[in-house]
Amino acid sequence: MIFKLRNRTDKNMNKAQLRKLTGISSASIAKLGKGENVTTDILLRICEALDCDLPDIVEIVKE
């Protein structure tokens, strides 16, 4: 199984804005865009910035 970042268009935020708001690196943003692994810390920082919970931004995808 892998985790996939859900679309957060309801926040009207692009990747650059998300990076600035969360302070996460461009490399981590790129990994998210490619569906690659990121740390839980990265996901939690996104949740804090978007005022949401993990299930709101990730989904488990069975391979």
C-alpha cells in the first residue's frame, strides 16, 4: 500500500503557497506530487497548515 496526497483545491492553494505556508522543502513537495514516500512529520505539518486531519489529505492506495 502507498499513501496518496488528496487534492486540496478547496483551499485554493498551489504547491508554492503550500511550501511557503508549511516550510517544507521543494523536494518534499515534488515527492508528494509523484506519490513518493515522505515522513509523517511532513504530513503533520501540512495538516497543521491546512487545519485538517491526516485522513483529509491522504488516502491508502492498494497496489
